[in-house]
Amino acid sequence: MVRIFLSIVWVFTFWPLQPLRSWAPPRSLVFT
């Protein structure tokens, strides 16, 4: 539960800062 929440926070924090092409690497880090 906490892990999912942190993942969402991480995505919303970095997604706007990075180009869309960087969505894939963060996604793999989130699931790692």
C-alpha cells in the first residue's frame, strides 16, 4: 500500500519534470 503511494508520488514528482520519453525508465524503477 505504502509502496504504491510512494510510486504514485514519485511519478507525479518526476513525470512533469522529464520528457515523455523518460516515462519508461521511471516505470521500470517503480516496479523494481
